[in-house]
Amino acid sequence: MARRAGITVSRDDLLDAALLKFAQLGFEGTKVGGIAEQAGITPGALYFHFKSKEDLFHSLVEREFAKTVISPPAANLSLREMLIYAGSQLVDMFRSNPPFTKIIFIEGIKNPQIAAPFYRQLLRQTGILEAELRRHFRIGENDGSAILHYASRFFLGAVGWAEMALELFAGRQQEQVEDSQMIELYVDIFLKGLEGIVPPSSQ
């Protein structure tokens, strides 16, 4: 841990400082020295924890996704309940951290290479959801079907990007339904679509 005037600065403190600077200035506009100053330490002390600005950004993405638990808390949930839980977790990640939402949206457009860790984490979450769908529909991993993989990508992408757009551009006051109702609508639309593409014997 780094120290400032006798106060211990944790790794999370440094990531919080990086989050603030990235949201204010963007990835390219942010300097390591600015992050260190925000955290109240020297750049040398910051480099003790992170190798580079890229390392900071990647660690920030990993930390935020680590808070998002797509896997359901209980194995006996219905498919609809499981999807509502997964959608709620994703929405909460973007809703609870507007600076992170802003960073991912902007850097994903301006600097795809830097935002690649976000995409990798999203693919990991997709894999978790796909496994849950396969378990529900009793479809093995080796059956050669890509339906549930792309269905999982579609669900997380639709919910995630819709929430990001709402958070960044429309604002909460523009929403016509409660959060829980919104997620249930997403899920019901998704399940209706699955009816036509998942083999009947699996449902």
C-alpha cells in the first residue's frame, strides 16, 4: 500500500482516483501524475501498484465487473427469475457508477483497443449466462449449437447498452416504468424470442 502523510492509500483508493480522472479527461487526456495527485501520492508510489496507465484502466474494468454476479444465488430459480436476476445485476453495475458507464461508452468508441478488457469481461459474463441457459434447456456444450451463445450475447448486450444510453443521454426522469418493470419487460421479450429458436425438445 502507498502512503500519504501517514495515511495508507489502498489499491482501491488508487482505482477510485483513476476512475475520477478517466471520467473527467478520458483515457488519452489522463496522466499518471494526475491520478497520483488525485490520490495524494507520488507517481513513483503509484507505479508500485500498477505498471502503467493501461494497467490501471484494465484493473479498473476488472474491479467493476467483479462486483457483478450474473450467476443466480440459488439453483432452483425459474429461467425467468434467473434472467431477471442477471439483468438486474448488469443494470446495477451501470446505474451505481455513472463515471464508469461514461468511460466505457466513450473509450469503446474512441479507443477500442483500450476498451478491450471491457469486451473480454462481457464475454466472460456471456459464458456464465450461456451455461445457465444450457442447464435450463438441457443442451450440452458439445452439441455444436451456437444459439444459446448468441442469445446470451444478445440479452446482455441489449440490456447493457440500453441502460448505458439511458444513463448517459436520457436521464432517469425519461423512464416511464420502474426499474423492476423495465427489466421484466426485457426478459419477457427475450423469452418470447427464444420460443422460436430453441429446439422444442429442449424447452
